[in-house]
Amino acid sequence: MSQNHRGTALVTGASSGIGAVYAERIARSGYDLILVARNREKLAALAERISNETQKGVEIIDADLNDRTALARVEAKLKDDASITLLVNNAGVGTHTPLLDSDVDAMTRMIDLNVTALTRLTYAAVPGFVARGKGAVINIASIVSIAPELLNGVYGGTKAFVLAFSQSLHHELAAKGVRVQAVLPGATATDFWESGGLPIDNLDPAIVMSAADMVDASLIGFERGELVTIPSLHDGAKYQAYEAARQAMAPELSTNAPAARYAA
Ligand code: NAP
């Protein structure tokens, strides 16, 4: 990214892991920052470090995005602050327990964060972006968006939502000057694994990427205008073929008669 002033980026889940790396990289590329997460001490320490290193303005909002009142404060910021040109919807949690071993209340809280908060924040930001003819949304999905068998199914379902929502946003907003990117990380070395009940030592190091490499690759994809970025997929042609097959099917998915294979 260039070093010009690029407006302000609001990054959720910025207190650790992928979000903290995004915050640092984005500030270096010329954005002021608004960092959102629950842990105020971690946010404050990161904000101080980034503003010292980059001389960019860094604001923090400590908010539990599972709490509707706190979420509304972040929504209000996105609606009211016309300097915001980039929303990074990164805050999210996962779990690694199988469906039958998972607590449905915990699954619902995961949906509230990974889906509902992400949706509400996007709704808060995008009308201003459209009105100003400029803005971008980076949504952190996951490879389980397209491979839900790999981890907990509710987690995969939330990330499939993020991918589908991003594709639809791109479809509706590209002509209005709004950029959308869905990032599909594979296993990335962050607290996500420990928090979800499966410490990262349990994974084969061959499938684990550092958060720094993951974010740097994703930002290259962003600068190239990619809608979907899968940093760890080496053979990009495979995703292109998958996407081409999906798009080829689309015009044939709704017809006035059942397919011949369903004849009684
Ligand atoms: P992480 O280190 O655990 O970071 C999660 C971030 O979300 C933290 O900053 C956390 O901060 C914040 N957060 C969690 N609950 C929150 C809440 N209720 N309200 C506000 N903020 C909240 O994990 P990560 O790997 O960087 O995860 C970032 C994103 O990447 C997630 O969406 C995750 O699904 C996705 N992802 C991760 C991997 C992976 O292998 N690590 C792979 C694919 C996708 P506080 O605790 O301070 O609130």
C-alpha cells in the first residue's frame, strides 16, 4: 500500500492475533485507526505502540460486540465519522467441538458475534461509503466457508455467511465505489485455537501460517482488487474453477419444472 493519507480504518478484534497485525500494517500504509475489542489494556498498549511508530492517529473503543448497547456505540461511530474509509470486520470466535458436544447457547453467542455484529457494523458503515462514493469493507471469513467439514459446523456456517454476504455486497456495491474483500485464512497462529479449546500445538505445523504472513498476503490481494483471497491456497486456479462452476450454475438454478432426474 502507498503511504498517502487514506482516511480512517475501523478494525474490530484488534486487541490480538490477526486484527492486531491488520491494525499495524494498515497504519503503516497511511490510515488513521479506530481499534475495537473488549480488552481495553491491550488496545491501549497497541494504540500507543502503533501511534509512536507511525505517527498516525489511533483511537480505541472497548466494546463487547455481543452486547447490543456496546455494539450500538460502534455502529454510531461508523455512521457519524465521515473520515472512516475502511471497515475491517475481523472480530470472531470459533470452537472445535463437534455439533453434539457443543452448547447451543455458546453457538448462539458465536453467531451473534461472527454474523450479527458483522452485519450490523457493515450496515452502519456502508451507506456513508455509498454517499461519499468511496470506502472498503474487509471481512475475515475462513477456509471453512467453503470447507465446513473441517471444524465445528456452526463456526463453518457463520463463515459461509460472511463469504456469501461479501459476494452479495460486492455485487450490489462495486458500481457505487465500494470495495469488498472476503479473506479466507487457513489455520493461523493466534489465540483463536486455545480460546476455542484446541491449542495450536495439536496442529501439524505444515498447515499453520503466521498471522503476519496471512495479513500481508491478504493486503496484497486487497490492493489487487480481489473479492476473495485465500492466502494459503497455492494453486489459485482451483478456486477460479470452483467459482466458475458456481457462476455457470447460477442461471440454471431456478426453473418451472423439476429436473428430469426427479421424475417419479
Ligand atoms: P484471536 O487472536 O482470538 O482474536 C480475536 C479478536 O476478537 C480479539 O481481538 C478479541 O479481543 C476479539 N473479540 C472476541 N470476542 C469479542 C467480542 N465479544 N467483542 C469484541 N471483540 C471480540 O483470533 P484471530 O485468529 O486473530 O481471529 C480473528 C478472526 O480470524 C476471527 O474472525 C476468526 O474467526 C478468523 N479466523 C481465524 C483463523 C485462525 O486459524 N486463527 C482462521 C480463519 C479465520 P478481546 O478478547 O479483547 O475482545
